[in-house]
Amino acid sequence: MNRPAWLRDAVFYEIYPSSFSDSNGDGIGDVNGIRRKLPYVKALGCNALWLNPCFDSPFKDGGYDVRDYKLVAPRYGTNEDLYALFREAHALGIRVLLDLVPGHTSEEHPWFIQSGQAERNEYSDRYIWTDFWIKGTPDHPYIGGETPRNGTYMLNFFKCQPALNYGWAKVTEAWQTPADAPAAKATRDAMADVMGFWLSQGCDGFRVDMANSLVKADDENKSYTSALWKGLLNEMRAKYPEAAFVAEWGWPKQALCLADFDMDFYLDHPGNGYNRLVRSPDAYLKGNDPVAFVKDYLDRYEVSREAGYISFITGNHDTPRISWYLSEERLKLAYALLFTLPGVPFLYYGDEIGMRYLSTLPTKEGGYTRTGSRTPMQWGTGHNLGFSPGDPQALYLPVDPAADAPTVAEQERDPASLLTAVKAVLALRHRQPDLQADGPLSILHAKAGDPLLVYRRGALTLAVNPSDGPVQTGLSGAPLFQLGTFERGELGPCSFVVL
């Protein structure tokens, strides 16, 4: 596996910039707010960041509608602020990934404005257009009547997000361009230019939004999209060999083995292993047996472990917070398991203190049901829970109004807190190479009807019991680490042990 060596011990912390720390009192988080919280990230045990999009945008989809790929959104600060963040993070041993949105732009992007002109120009084929004003696009939503051009344009998601043109694997219409056409290559080269720009300024790589969706009408193996990424990523690595790339793909056989990403997210899809671990009604960590999770996970792990890393997530900006599904005691088990399995894990800001999913919030900037997972970070019990010195009515989103809203300050003082447990598990991972990304794995015990999961990482044996009662493990020895109880081979309710 030829991946950046620093990934072996990497633990990422995902930050939604609008909601992490507001340094200037305008109610919106910003780059300088992130800079001042870098020591917290370091102390938590995270040594890498993923920042959700911080580029110039109309923010109709939380920044995933990019208006200028090379400009920091003014509400977050300046390019110089972001360059300073790279430098200061590196001084603390923290890497920084930015969020790349290669599949679409904002409808306000200059490329699209030019592409919509009636006269042919260098951007006419930068997006996917039909050749008549009432002709639609297959299997995708589309828009007409918005521009002087005689055609409709394909959307990837919202009306504000026209799809960039990387070509078609199978051409069936005169207006479609093949995946190897000059127009598709021009789009690919434009994205390479964006990536090179930020890597040259100190960025350490990218999380790639909807990485599997670029070439349209691709085959079931995403062969054309995979080939595009393999070429593009290897081009970046030739200049920046320490750069790292994680795909929002959800199938490592394609993302790691074919497309050559370093990491692939284990996304929350109905019925898959991650869903059956944490979020489904019969999830393992709700006290059920681990069989469904283990089978799905091992299938993915075995097919891709020589190619790259599966990345478990505690949650992200698109999903209800993990605390929506699990009690605090079971959250501790979730983190213990996620941070001690192979791969490179990602911790979503606020999950380390059990921030709540505020399900009744009205939509903000295209968040809809996702909005409740994007609320301000809860630093302390004072004004705006420490997120902003500004007017509470001007906040990007309201802070959790509950009297018992969890905060960093309170949990740092509590040796039994969720935050304390997260720090302890991450410290253990950093101390023990066998628990890091490419340490070996074998499953020793996972049976139907039995909540006990036992697995081995190198010289270490780990056991999990998410049930409400004790279980006999058949294991012996003095614990190297534990959550809950382990005595004479019996693992207590909601307990975890490393031997």
C-alpha cells in the first residue's frame, strides 16, 4: 500500500465552518475561530482536520454550491487567513483537508454564466446542456428558460447546482460528449488546477464530494469515473506526494482499488454495516448481536485492505448526530469500537461531547433535515455557549437551548464524561501501533443471538458488550484499557476492554 505514512496514525476532526467558532461576533463561525481552537483539537487527540466547503458561495446549499474555487468566502475570512491556518496547524502536527466539490458549481459561477450564453465560447461545454430549450436530460433533473442558450442544463442536486461536464460513458444523444472528448478533459484539467492551487498553499489534500458521480451513464463498476480519478490523483501525487484524498463514495472496491483514493467513507446507507452498527433499529450497539455489521464490514475490508483505508465516521454534516441513536454509555462503546478498528476514522465536531440533533429546526442554507446536525459548537455555559460573542439573535443557527446542553467546559472537568472517554481512547490508539490504520485484524467471536464481539489487532485482544447484562468472554489477563467493568473474564453491561 503506497499511501502517505502520516495516515497510519491519523484521526480526523470534521469542522462545519459556519458553526465551530465565531471570532468576530457576526454570528457565523470563521477561519480565525478555527485557528484559535487548534490547541483543543490537538488535546482531543485529533491530528488532522476536514473542513467543509469554505469557498466563496451564495450558500444555497451550505457552501456546496461553489462560486469561486480559489477564494475563501468573505464571511469566513480571507485566503491569507486560511494559509495561516495551514501553517499553524502544521506547527501543531495537524494536517488539513479541504472539501472539493467537483461535480457541480453554483449557478452564479463565472464558468456557468459564460456557458449559458447563446454564442459559443470556451465554457460552452463546461456543463451538461441539451441542444434544445425543451429537451430534458435522462435520469437527472434539469432546468430550462434561465439563460440565453437554446438548451436545458442538467442538475446534480438543487436548482442552483448545474452539473459539470466530464462526459458520458455511453453516448446516446448528439449533445452528449464522450468521456474522452476535449470538453471532458478541459473540465478535468480545470479541477486539477483548483487542487494544485490549494496544495501549493499548504493544504494537505481533499475530501471529495460525491466522487463517484462525475462521468454520466457510467457502468456498474464506475470504470470511467474511476479512471478519471486515478489519473488525476496520481498527477497531484507526483507534485505533492504527502497529499491525501478521501472519497465520499461508499464502496471501497471502486474508490480504493479502481479510483486509487487513499480513503473511502463507510457511509450510512440503509441496511449496510455502518447502519447496522449504530443507526438501524436492530443496530449492534443498541444491544443486539454483531453479525450483520461484521459481515458487511469484513466484505469491504477484505476486498480493499491492500489498496487503502476504510474511514469510519461518528457522523457528519449530512446525517442526524450519533447521539440521536445511542445513550451516552453506548456512545462511549461506539467511539471505542470505531477508533480501534482498522482504517482512518473521522470525528464530527461536537460528537465528542454528545451534542444533540435538533430535529425541529427550520432549514438553513439548504440544510433541511440536516440542519439540526449543524448547530454551533457548545464550548461553555456562558453567552451563546461560548460559540460567539455576538447577538444571540444573529447566530448562524441557535445553540441548543436545553438547560443540560452538553459543553466542552463541563465535560473537561468530569473524569466520567464522554469527552474524557474519547480522549482516552484516542490516546490509546496513538500509543499502540496495532490499533492504527493498517494494524492487522481478525474477528475472534461474533455469533447470532450473542452481544459479545471479540477481535484481535496485532498483539491486542479487544472485546465489546453493548447489552444491559454481563457476558462471559473466556478471556483473561490484566486490562490495558477498559470502559465499564471486566472481572475474572466477565465483561460488564455496556463495557469495552483491551487486553
